Amino acid sequence: MMPANRNALWSAALIDELVRGGATDAVVCPGSRSTPLALACAAEPRLRVWSVIDERSAGFFALGLAKASGRPTVIVTTSGSAGAHLLPAVCEAAQSGTPLVVLTADRPTELQGFGAPQTMPQAHLYRDFARFFTDLGIPEPTDDALIHLRAVAARAVQIAQTAPRGPVQLNVPFREPLAPIPEPLPPLSLLATDGRPDGAPFLLLSTPRQPDNAVLDRVA
């Protein structure tokens, strides 16, 4: 079933790719701007979803889940200072090599710096404590945009669990409507909407720890 609108479509593709990459749990902090992400998590049957109101508590709860499972845990926050409250847990994750995928919902560019509530700079919010950061941009219902989204999400979740393991941040801006109000969507390929048919992540990063024998021979 096709998601209702571009925000729902974007969020569903993002969460699907994170689950394909190994995420098994999502900790969702309630908020308005993160509504599309929260609904996508709730609709994903392969994901255990936990609702925690306080972001600082949610960060450490997610950290504990990731440590116990050994799998990356997704954390969803709304826009503004909400994501900043995760910093202590992100620091702990970086120091302990624990995989976290932090999704910080954000307001679009036109609402930045003009007195709108719950707005602050969210790029590189965790500085060097995040192994990877990118801003995913405003959702676009096109094949190219959705395939790129899947590739970036797959890369992020693999970085989180590849030595040195640790937290990653994806900033996810949304325009209204945040609720799943239906809108016409253009025809899209199955690769964009459903991902790879074999169920594998869109992008695989190979990082062998053992050098190739040919390389060892050249060194010798």
C-alpha cells in the first residue's frame, strides 16, 4: 500500500532501509515535527518501538538496548533543542562503541531563523562524537531522491556498526502536512518505494579486517 503523502513515503523508505541494515528497536520521543517518522516506526512490523517522553532518558534507554542487543538502535526526536538532550548518551555511545542511529526531525529552511518555535541549528549537533552526519533534505517523491535516501540510510546504519562503531546522526526536515493527509503522488519504481527485492540493504560497505594475501606478499 502506497503511503499517503511525500512525508510518509520518505519516512517509510528511511525506516525500511535502517531495518534492512540491522536496526531492531526504535525509541521515539513524542513531538510534532517528527510525526512522519514516529508513524513510520509504528507501521514497521520488524521493529520494536518504545515511546519515551524525556529525550535524555530516551537516549540512555536506547543506549542500553543497543548494548544488550548488539544491534543499532534508532532514536527519533522532534525539532529544536530536543535532539540536544541526547548529547550525553551520544557521548557514551561514541566512547563505548555502541551503534545508535539518531533521527533528528527538523523544520524546513524557510522556517529557520525567523522566530519559529522549536528551531535551532541541528547540523553536526553532536560534533566529533557522531561517526557520520548528513541532512537528508526536504522529502521529494521522485525515484532519484528516494534511491539516494535509501543509499544514505544504508551507509549510515552500516557505519554505526562498523569498527569503530558508534552513533550517527541523520537530520530529517519536513514541511507540512506532518499528518498522513493524502496527496497525489507520481508513479515511482519499485526500487524506490520498496527497496531491493532480495531484502538486503541498498548499499553494502565492505571493510575486511584481514589484508588480502596479495597485499601481504607485496609488503613482504
